[in-house]
Amino acid sequence: MGSFWQIWSEGDAIHRVVATVLLLMSMSAWVLILWKSWILVRARRDLALAVPAFWAAPDWAAARLQMQALDREQVALPLLDAALQTSPAGTLEAAGNVGAQLTRRLRDALHGVLTQLQFGQVLLASIGATAPFIGLFGTVWGIYHALLGMSASGSMGIDKVAGPVGEALIMTAAGLAVAIPAVLAYNVFGKWVGACEAELEGFAHDLREMVLQDHGLRSA
């Protein structure tokens, strides 16, 4: 089969471009996998600690201090800040129903947090979907040129075919090696983000009810 360096040195420009693209995709995927694993694990742990600490606090000020200390990834704190925020006087926002204002602020804060948690998911999905086809293209290109070379030399024995074709098939294996970790990570991260989203939606709902109660309003 030969070493990777032999495959690289004997390949043409297209073969090298394919190998370079796969290498860059693999590096990007693994950097993203390690980074997002760290972020999402911390976010889930922070939620598990910060939300109970918030409800155990004696008042709003103490609750915010507790959450600020525990929410290292800032996933629940933006919701609390949105719930405590007041609309600027003299604006259309302030003219609306208090419940509607609160719902809008909480919704916007939740969307911002979810965008933060979902960062990089599109890249992982793209790598998982395209890497096998890029590797397959490299294989087809390598086999095509190997057959052309053997046809030009007039030698078509099995021993002459096995080596070049086997080397070309490495590109398909490389594409799968890049895609499989990206797809698995995408699925795992999607599940983790979904769990965080459910927790944050429940927290936002409870915040809304509590703020409306403080304002002496009934839930809409």
C-alpha cells in the first residue's frame, strides 16, 4: 500500500487538494468537538446548580448573585436579566401589555442562548455529510489515473492493479474517518442542547409567572 508520504508524492494536484481538504475538515471537526464538549458539559452542570440556587434565594438580588456565581457559561442569567429588565418609557415596547413585553424579552433571550449553544452544529453536519463524498471523489480520481497509467504502459496484471487501486481506496477510508466522528458528535450535541433548551424553557416560564405575580397581574 505504501506510506502516506508515497501516496502524497505520487499523487497529482487534484489528489493532493482532496487530501488537504480532508485533513482541514478533520482538524476543524476535532477542534469543534473538543471545544463544544467542554462548553456543553459546563452548561448542563451550571444549569443543574444555578436554577435550584436561584429558587432557594431569599430575594431577587440574592438570586441574581447566586446565579451569576454558578452560571459560568451564561445560559440562564440572560433569561433572568430579561425578566428583570424594564422597557424604556415613551417607546412602543413600553406601551404594550406587561405580559407581552415580558414574553418577548424572555423569548429573545432564550433564542440568543440557544444560538450560542448551537454554534458549530452546522459545520459538524456539513463535514459529516460531505467528507465521504470528497473521499470517494479522491478514490475515483486516483483509480482513473492509475488505470490510465497502466493502460499507457501496456501492463494490466492483477499485481499492477492492486497497488494503485488500493492506494486510491485510502481516500474513501479517510473520508469516512473524518465524517463518522462529526456525525456522532452532531447527534450527541443535539441531544445535549435539546436537554438544555427544555430546562431553559421551563425556567423562562416560571420566571414569567413569578414576575407577573410580583406585578399583581394574572398569567396570560
